[in-house]
Amino acid sequence: MVRLPEHERAASMEVVRLERPELAERIERMAALPEVRERIYEVLGTRLRGLAELKRSNDPEMLTLRLDEIKGVMDIIRHSTEYGRAKRAGEAEASLAATRDAIRASAAEQFDIRLKIQQRQVDQLIRRSERMRADLARLADERDRIIDEKTAQLLRLAERLPERRKGK
């Protein structure tokens, strides 16, 4: 769990508010309870981290996935809270089973979203690696030209240097 600095938390929550107002309202409603405020932001910390930068990076697919992930965490929290209350209240096994099923469904959805996020990150790394490989090949192809330009630059610089006198 990660505790975000207040400015980063606020910037991330602004993105959530803009993109998913109902989700922001759920988070803020829960965070309004003093006994859970810090805990909820700690649980959401890694998921909120970097949302403002992601919004600026213009990767709508990743932003959607990250917001879905945050929604999933909130669903798990809600179902878990319901289960705890029902269990303490001694509710019937059928009611508890339904809530356990809801927790499992939310956990499964969360897992699938995390896989999609990781697949997207891998795809991005592959594309970056391919660009780097192409740049490396281009530099290798232009090796002699680049060395000749650098040599000419060094020679021009050497010609402008004042001569040093011996003994000084």
C-alpha cells in the first residue's frame, strides 16, 4: 500500500472526477468517514498514482483500464464490508454465499483488468524496444559519417585554441 502526497492524490482524484464522476463520488463519500479516510487512500494509492500524467499522455485505453481497476477495488471493498456486516449479524448462509460470490466475481474482474494493464505495458515496452533497435541500426549505418562530423568539429575547435607557452 502506498500513501500518496496530498497534491498527487488531489490531481489523481481530479482525473477520476472528470472521467468517472460517480466513482469519484463513491471514493469521496467513503473517505468522508474519518475512521477510513487514510485507509481508503492507502488502498487506492498505487492505483491512483500517476493518473494525471496518464491523462496528459493521451493513452485513453490505459486510462480506462486504470479507472476500471479503481472501480473494482471499490466494489471489493463494498462487498467485503457487506459480508462482514452480514456475518456479524448472523445472516443465513444463503445470503452470505451470495455476498461471497459477489466478492469472487469482483476479484475475478480485478484480476482480468490487471492482466490487461500488464499486457498493455508489455506491448508498450515492445514498441519502445523496436524503436530503440531501429535507432541503433540507423546509428550503426551512419557510423562513419557521424565519426567524420565529430572529427571535423574537434579539428575546428583545436584550430581555435590558443597556443600554450612552455614554462607557464
